[in-house]
Amino acid sequence: MAKSCNLLCVVGVLLTLSVAGRVSGQQTPKSALFPFGDSYYDLGNKKYLTTEFLPCTTWPYGKSTDRPNGRYSDGKITPDFLAIFLNQPITIPPALQPDADVSSGAGFAVGDATVLGSPSATLTLSQQVAEFEKQRSKWTAEFLQEAIFIFQIGTNDYLNFSKYYPSPDASTQQGFVTMVTNAIENELVRLYKLGVRKFGYQTLAPLGCFPIVKQELNLLGDDCYEPLNEIAKQHNEKIRPMLKSLAQKYSGFQYTVLDFYSAISRRLVNDGTQIFNNYRFSNTINSCCGIGTNNAFGCGRINVHSNLCEYPREYLFFDGFHNSQKASEEIAHLFFSGNKDIVGPMTLRELSVYPNGMNMLEY
Ligand SMILES: *[C@@H]1O[C@H](CO)[C@@H](O)[C@H](O)[C@H]1NC(C)=O
């Protein structure tokens, strides 16, 4: 028998091994990336929608990298890191940039975006999907099937809701959350029908712990504005079941959800159980850049003499709303390869290499 195993046989064994490697997802992830949503994912679209002065295009935004680039951060944001982890050779450009090189994907998210309403100088999620539809012929169907579409949206809807309804009754609040999540679901279905197959979804942060929210309400120390946290939780609870039902209904629909809420919450508390307090962020309560009790207001604004911390990497928040580059990097790591308790039913890495056309096996 041994004698009959010639060179061909060896090649056969090697081929079999390499096929097995592919099936178990060992190949290099390479998906293009298409971020949708609000300022957390805006790669620089906002400046194409307004002629007004935008703080995020000026110092100290971009402080930790070469220059301000329209991102709401001291440097890179989560989609930038994800594109790197996904082995994309170039930075993902904002989709509204004329003549952008979209060979690694394109960003449709815009600062101040909402799901409902029609705010000015931004695009609602629905308008972002419409913009994608307009540009869709730039990519082949196969390219789009393999690309990962990521979402971070709803924060501005709930911040606005909470301003208009400081103490809503349970049914008003439930009704609003249902309106928002139904509208999101419609847009995901629209994208599926446009050929999108891989959905990566980042839930909402504990909005009541944003430095700007705490500052406006005079909440000190670890105190957060619980009504806003509650509505964010209520919203987040609907996301996984929604995506699961879409995956059951639509053939080849693949998804994963990052529990952003928990990721931020864990970093906010210093409960003494971690080896490194607050995951090595020395300040999780105040912003790096701004003015006020939480240093949370007005970063980069012309008539505000904002303070600026020396080391943004020590801060969870760069300004009153947005994470520092360092925090965004950690979030991207969790999304790409975190544990099951924070990203599931698979990591973004696994989603990238999950065979096209295959239904998710847990169904
Ligand atoms: C904010 O809420 C008000 C009241 O519900 C609504 O009229 C408005 O369109 C909302 N704005 C945004 C940007 O969602």
C-alpha cells in the first residue's frame, strides 16, 4: 500500500488539508468594508454636506495622527482599525468624496445621522442606503456579497428623544424604540435586496454615561443618567433577535453583533476585580478635550478655549460624545476577534471568511 502512495497521492493529501483549512476558516480575511451610521463611523462625509465650520476638521481632532481628517476622534476610529484587520490595503474613503478609490469599500456614515426625522447637513440611515444604491454599480455583485457592512446608529435619535421627553411613560418610550428598530430593519432588508450579505452590527453605548450628558445634568463621579441608559438597553435588546429573524428569513444573510454597551460599561467601572483598573484608561469620566466639569463641551469650536489632555490614549472619551483613538482600537479588536460574551454569534473575522451563500449553522 505504502508503495502506491506516490507523489500524486501526497499532493492529494496536501490539497485535502488545505481545503479543510479553508472550511474551518483559516484563510486570511479580506472583506471590503462599508460603514453606515453616525459620527462614530463617519470617515469624513460630513464636510461634504455643509459649508459651516466643522470642529472635526480642525485641531485638536486628529491630534494623535498627522492631521485632522474629519473624524470625531484624536485619530483613527473603529472602522479604520477594522479595515486594517481585514487586510484592506487602503484607508476606506468617505463615499461622498469625489473620485474616491472605493476598491476597499466606502463609508456612508455621517456625523449627526439619525434613523428617524430629517436633520439638516447629514444623511439619515435611509438616505445613506439611497446613496449606496446610487453608487452601487461601482462594485460587482460578488464584491458586495463578500464585503462587510457595519452599522452604528440610533444614538442621536435617543439623545433627541430624551430632550423632548425627559420622563416618558413606558408605552411612549417602547413605541419610540419600536419605531427606530423597525426603521433599521427595513434598511437592512433594503441592503440585502441590493446584494449585501454580511452584516456587522455595533449596539449603542450607555448613552447616559457620555461626559457631555453627565456634565449637562451635573452628574458627578460614576453617576450616569439612567433613563438614557435604559432606553439604549431597550433598543439594544431588540437588535440580536431582529438580525436572527432576518437570517432565518433571507437566504445567505449572515450577521454578528458587537455588544458595545457592555464594552463601554466595563471600562467605566473600577470594581477592583481587574488586573488593570478600567482597562488601563486612567480617565473614563471626563473628556480629553473640551471645557466644563467633565471637560465635555466644545472641543475644537472656534469661540471655546477648550482644554486638551496630554495623552488622549489614557482617556476613554476624546470629546463629550466620542471615544479616543485608543478606545476605538480596543472596540475594533473586540469586534474582530473578541470573546463570545461580547461579540456573537461569531467574530467579524469569522464573518469575513464565512462561506458566501451559506446560511448560518445555528439555524
Ligand atoms: C427630535 O424630536 C422632535 C420631537 O419628536 C422631532 O420633531 C425632530 O424631528 C427630532 N429631530 C431629530 C433630528 O431626530
